[in-house]
Amino acid sequence: MRVIKWLLVVLLLVMALLAGGVVWVLFSQSGRDWLVAQVNGVTSQLETPIVLGRLEGNPLQDARLQSLTVGDAQGVWLTVDAVRLVWSPLAMLGSGRPFTLLEVAKVDMARMPVPVAPSEVVDDERATPADILSYLRFVPMDLRIADIQLDEPVAGRAYRLAAEIASEGRDQHVRVTTLEGPTTQASGKISLNALDDIAADISLQEMPRGLMGALLKLPQTASISATLAGALQGENVQVDRLDVKAGTLRVQGEGEGFLNGERVSASVVLKVRDLSEFSGLSGMALKGKADARILAQGGMDGVRFAGVVSDTTIDVSGTRVTGLKADVSGTVALREAWPFAVRGTVAGEVSGVGEGVYPVVLQADVSGTREALGVQGRGRMVRGNERVDMSLGAVAVVSPLTVNGAVEMAWEQGKTRFEGQVAGALDPVRAELKTLNVKGPGTLVSGSGVVDMQTYLVDGGATVNIADLGALVKLFGIDLKGRIDANVRAKPVNELQTADANIRIFEVIYGGKRAVLRKPAELAWDGRTGRLSPFVLDFAGGSVQAEGRMSEDLVAASLTLRGIDVGMLAGTDDFGGLIDFTANVSGRPQAPIVVANGNFGGKLGEIPLASDMAATWRGGQVALNANVKSGELSAAAEATVQGGLSLLPFEVGVGPDSALRGRVTADIDLEVFNPLLWNSRSQIEGRVSGSVVLGGVLATPTAEGRFVLRDGEYLQSTSGLCLKNIGAEIVANRDVVEVRNLRSTDGEGGSLNGSGRFGLQGDYALATDLKLDNLRLFCGGLASGNVDGTLGVNGVLGDHTVRGNIVVGPLNVRIPGASRQVDIPSVEVERVSTRTQTSLPVITRLAIVLDAPQEIFVRGRGLDAEFGGRLEVGGTATAPLIHGSLSALRGRYTLLDRSLNLADSNVMFEGPVPPSPYLAIKATTTAQGTAITLNVTGNAAKPQISLSSTPSLPQDEVLALLLFGRKLSNISAFEALKLAQATRVMAGLDSGEPGILDRARETLGVDTLDIGSGEEGTGVTVTTGKYLTDDVYISFQQGAEPEDRLFKTELELRQDVTGNTTVDGAGNQSIGIEWKRDY
């Protein structure tokens, strides 16, 4: 008994200690800290490490977690702040819902996570639908996430969202919405009667440039809406309504089925009015429209489906199919191997692959499983006396990759007929070309062969004898002429590759470029020795000659280029000239010596350019010297790269890890690069001089040195953007180039200052910060004015984004008018070229916010007004997209000598410029008791002007009443002339040049100047206005009589509240408060 007594005492002590430990862990901060440390010790070692922050509250009832981070091989990609979880652990043991509330202050997703390698452990027990539904009970009854931050790498630009789930009985109300920028909102109700009895009605609404549009890479003008309604009862799933609109896409559908696949029934209708909207998503340059309908019905043993495509036009990178129709039907079994069979017919008219349009009909039968595929098909393309027949037979694809198949084709034009066959096989061990035959008038092409996929030894041969290339390819619209007579034979001998090739005739003309072999040439190789007889090809206005011999002990070969026209090869007038080049190879094949020399004389744009180079490759090192000279450019480079060369066996020792040493010096006038920027409508000037020392390896080069930019200028003609007096110091510091002391001044007190970094490795990362201080940023175009704010450039050289917040003002925008000239206009022709202009493959994305609360003065075509608002600039530098609006703060519209007050007027930007901006200007006045409204609408470059009145009158009557205060029948002959002039103004035939008031305003140094009439269209008033500061505006109005004066002061207290004081000619004073709000 004594032993039992002591055992009970010890057991009670242990239980007390355990209970005390649990209490310490759960209810003391030091215990919770210990618990978090233990969890982090385990989770931080995972492939996706998770790190918990400070834990507070009762972990078993109402827990609060300060932070949580999730990482991968590249670091942290997800951060969660301020988490609160109200839950019941005991509910986990039953069938209830354990989580009552989950609150999160912020979720920040910096990028997409790095994919985790799939596990090698095979899980044979796949989750059933019932298993998946059982997880629904773990969804919190109430969920509130205040701020979800998706950074640029996730969706192309930064987005902020909020998410909420609120329970009301059995109903769950779901809402996800963006917090700023274009609105994206998903909302709906989910009725959870039981885990297998669920009803849902969800909708999505998104404005242009929203989150879903960015993920789908839709145009920035496309809006999205979607509705999904349905129910789950037991195993039965019912989709009552599916309706999706995305830009010009419309998808509608309905269906039902069982989770176990016993029965499926569905129908979907798809229409797209403009396929180009989905070019970004597909990765192809699409155009056209589409109309399709899909029906499916069946069960586990076979779902029958049918699809019909009609009224469809597709344009993929210039190949256009119009009148496309398709009828496809088949079956697929919902079993392990997913056996299927499909039969279809496609018809349409194809253009872009030859001359003219070809009607095409294709038929195909496809059958197989998830691991094997069989295809049989035939097609026909007919146009007049031209026809192409094609058949494809018995192509089988099995895992691992194995392909067997044959294609036959016949094409004819009139009495000319060609036939071709190709058959082959591919597996991991060998690739075999069983048959290659092309026959026709004067044409015989045949061949066969086998490639050992392990040793890459080739056993086979081919013969090509074509007397008229043009006849062979004419049907396909290829501009190719000439003749070829050649044969090649390759065979392994004692595990050595032997080969023999004879080219007797080679004469090809393509796109105006001619290549002709002067005399027959032969290449022979027996596995140890080889010979190339003199190969002389007249090409690109010059010649290419090669010849040589090689044995196991000696090599002697040469390559010579004489008078090769670079402009002819490049197909551009921007870069042209002649190249002469020689290279000689000598010594032992295992360590040959290569000596090369070359020179170029030509032009880059309109700038003469000359260069020469010399290179040697010997002793495991390549040494290069190059010089470029021009009246506007001087550069020299010398470099060595470590790495050897062997011709027998063939090995090149120069690779990514080869050491690099060298030096580059330059003195460059930047105008030399303008031809490369013409497509982006940009122009640069200035001079860069300095030198750098090169090091590192080829894959990750380094540079140390300094260049200085002086007297730089940049002009972008599309936007009118310009920078002058640019200077900077460019310092290379091994793998990074730093831009220091970047500055630009406008000569009027404004400036730009900044710095930046440019990586020399990888994708060439960019990071630049700029500050603008009252800088005159626009030169010419329709705008002129100053800006303040910050700009940053981040990304890589080939794809980077310019971000910024800019405060604009004062800014003067001129609305152009049509010319008074009726003569035939003259056109200044700068250059004419039928060749393609080249441009650098650089994408500069824009993400700039322009804040212009006031002092945006828009003048022209009778409008003289001050606007304020906010604009967002997106798109790219070559195709900017501007969204937002400017609202009129004050102003008048003048038609000849009559002025009207602005009311509810806006200038709206809705994407590309042009056609933006759009005008919605309304001006009102009263004449002879008639309320007159003038509307200016449409594109700013060509607005439409109209008049209306209350009571309603014809436009000419309204115009006469506005101008003269009388009916049309009572005006004089002189007034009729003025009426005609007013009609010309309304039709857009004014000059658009600055008028007398514009010149007077500039001379007086005021911001506004207006001459108008009294309220009844009589008398004359003169009004001037001036901003003393950004928040204080004063104006003075004087009428015909001395006492008809008004002095007004306006003070902006807040963005939506303005205080004002007025004093009239009689000395009366008044004070007012104006409050405005945009809806």
C-alpha cells in the first residue's frame, strides 16, 4: 500500500507539472514565446519556410499573431500582419465549424512563389469529391482581410484589395473589392445548408484596367463582368447560369452532372467580336472574331460532345483565315486512361501564305488515350486552276516520346503538278527519315537517313535537282527563283563520321538578293582528313570564298569576304556600307592558329562610319582590337578572352566562364543613335566621353571606369516630352554602372536631379530615381508647362517601368483649330525608304500619376478655362495610355464677341493619345429671356460644337439670339456676315493660332483675361485673374460704367472647400464658402 500511495503522489505531481506547463505555455507571454520558437524551429527548415511572429491572447480561444512570413529559395514572398483567430478546438473533434472569426490587417504578396519540385512519393489514395467538400467546414464563419497587397511581379502592376465573408444564419455573404484604382468587385451569397447541400450566386464586376484584366492581359479599355449561379445537392451539381463578359468576349452556359461522373450535361456559347484583345493572353498576334457553340452529354463510359464554330475570322501574325467554319464531334470516357475519339471538319479561306486567297477544307480523325495519340486526316486548298491536296496518316505518340507517321502532298497549277511524300520515326534511341520524295517538272528531291541519338552519327544521303525553284514554290506565294543541283552522303566508318557533298549548281534569288556559285564545289571528309575545294559565292553585291585542307597533323584554310553590302543584308537604309574580311587557319588541328582582319566603311543613319578590327586566336586565348571612327564618333576597344580551339576533335574552349580582360575608350556624339530611335519617335543629343577597363568572365563581365555626359537633350515627339541641358557622370564599378549627378535644367529656373544604377549581368537591372522641381517638361505640341514631383525607373533593360507622382501646373493646353488656308497643303519630306527601320527591342512601361488640382489652362477654339483633376498615365513610351479627367474650375467660352459661362465641363482621357482627350464642355448664358447652352464634345483635335435653348429654337435662331439679341429675320447684312463667321468657328474652320486676348494675357502676365457681355447679351465686361500662390487666386472685372466693377479673392482651404471675398464698385463686400464634391 505504501508503494501505491507514493505512486499516486508521484502521478499527481507529474499531472500537476504537466498542467502547470500547459498553463505556462498558453497563458504566459514567455510560454507563448517559447511555443513560437519551437514551431519556427521546425517550419523554418521546410522547403517553403514559414516564420511566425509574436503570439498573444489565448491560443485555444482568441489568438493574435503579430506576423507570419512564407518564403522559398529566393526569400520571402508572402507577409501577413496582425492576424486574429477566434476558434474552438473541441469543434475540431466533431462535425461542426471550428473557426468563428479570422481577421487579418494586411497580406502582402511580393511575387509569385518559386514552384516546388514534385514529391517522388506517389499517393495512390486520391481525394474524392466528398473529401474535398468536407474541408468546407474549416472555412471561417466570418472573415475580414483589410488590405491585400499584390505587388507588380504578381499582376503586372500593384493592386490593393479587401476581402470579407460574413455569416447570416446559413448564408455566407462574400465580398472582394479593390481599395484603389479601377474597381474590381466580386460579391455573392453562398447558402451552406450542409456540406453536401450548397447553393451559390456569385458575380464579378470590373472597370477597365482592373486586376482581372491585367492577369488576362486584356487591353486597358476592356471591362469585365461575370455571373455564376448554381447548387450542389448530394452528388448532383447544377450550373443554372454562367455569363461572362470580358471586353468583346461573351460566354454563356449551363449544365448539370454528378460528382462521380455518372452523368454530365452542359452547353456553352462563345462569341468574340475582336480577337486582338486576347493577343497578350495567347502570345500570338490575333485579329478577327469568333463564334462557337459546344454541347456535351453522357457519363463515365463516354461523354458525347459536339462543337460548332461559325462566322469566325482569325489573323495570326499576317496569316488570315476568313469565313471559318468548323464542325467537331466525339466522345471521351471519364476513366483512368481517358480514351477519346474526335472527328471534325474545318473550312475557310486562307490568305497571307501566298498570293491571293485560298479556300481550304480539312478533315481529321483523332483517337487515343492520355498516353497515345493517333491521327488521320486530309485537306484540300483550291483556287481557280490551283490546288493543294494533303494527307496525314497514322501518327502515334507514346510516352516516352515515340512518333511514327507519314505526310503526302500534291500541289498543281494548271498542267504543272508536284507531288511529295515524307515518312519518318523518332524515339529516344534514333531518328529515322524513311522517305523524302518531291517530284515535278524539272524537280527531283530524294533522301533517307538515320541519326543515332546517342552518338549523333549519321547514315544517309540526299539528292537535290531543281531546274526552276520559282515553279516549285510559286503556288505558296514565296518570291524565290533559281536552280540547285547537289547531293550529300554521310556514313559512319569504324565509329567515325564520313561525309561527301557535291554542289554543282547553286543559284538563288530571294527578295532581290542574289547568291550564285561561280563553279562546282566539293566537300569530302573520311573521318581523319578532309578537303573543301574553292567555294566562291557571289552574294550581297560582293563575294564569299572559302577553301581548305585538314589532316590529323595539319590544317590550312581561309575564308574571304569582299565588298559585302551590309545594307542589302539588313534591309534598312539606317545602316549601310561594305565589309571586307579575311580569316586564315593554320597549324595543328588540335591547336590551330586563327588570324582575322576586317574593315567596314559605310554609314549609320546619315552619319559616315568607318571601322577596322584585327583578331588572333592562339595559345588558348583570343585577342581582339577594334576601332570605330566618324566625324561624330570615336571609339576603340581591345580585349582578350581565355579559351582554346580544337578542330580534331572539334571543341571550343570559349564559354560563359572564360576570363575577359580589356579596355574601351569612346568619345561619342549621341545623335549617331537617333536612327535606332525613330520608331519610338524619340531623339537624343549630347556627347559622352571616357573609358572603362573590362574584367570578369563572359557570362558576368565587370567594368571599372568613368564616362561623362555633357550638353544632352531628349525629345519624344508623341507626347512633346523634352529634357534639355542634361549632364551626368557614369561610373562603372565592376558589375554595376552608376549614374551620378544626373541633372537637367530648362533655362527658366526649373531642374531635374537624380541618380541610378544599371546592372551589367543577367537581364541588366535598372533602378533610377529622379526629382523634378518646377521643370518645363513639354516642348511644342499641344501642351506647355511646368511639373514637380518624383519619377523612378525599375526593371531590366529590355522591359522596365517608369513610375512617378507628378504635380502639374501651371500648364497651358492649346486646342488646335483647322487652317484657314484653302490651298493644297505642302508636305516637308525628310526621308523616304521602302525598307524596314530598325529599333531597339526595349519596352518602357508607364505607371505615372499626374496630380493637377488647378492651373491647367485650356485655350483655343473659343475656350478659355481653368481645369483641375487627376490623370493616370499607363501603356508604354511608344503607345501611352492616359486615363482620368480634368474638371472646369472656372472659365468662359467665347463665340466671336459673346461669352458664355462654363458649367459641368470636363476633359476626359480614355486611353490612347490620340484619339484622347475627349471634351464634354457645357457653357451657358441668357439672352432676351432665353436660356442658351453651348456644348463642345468629341475629340479635342476635332471637336463638335452645338447650340440648344430653353424654350427650344433652331440652331441658327439660337446663334442669332446669342450674338445679336434678335431673331434671325431681324439681323442686318453686316450681322449676317458675323453669323456666317460664327458658323465657320462652330464648324472648326478657325485658325487655332493665338488671338489678341492670348497675346494680351501673355503681355500683361496674368493667368486669365476675358472680354464678355452682360447677362442679357448687352454691355461689355473685362475680367483678369492671377494666382498669387498655389492656394490664392484673385480676379478683377470691369464693366462699361465705373461702378460696374467686381474684385474677388479665392482661397483654397481644402481640395473641396474654397473661401472667397468680393467687393463691388459700390463698396459692398461679401464673404462666401464654396463646397464641391465629385460623384
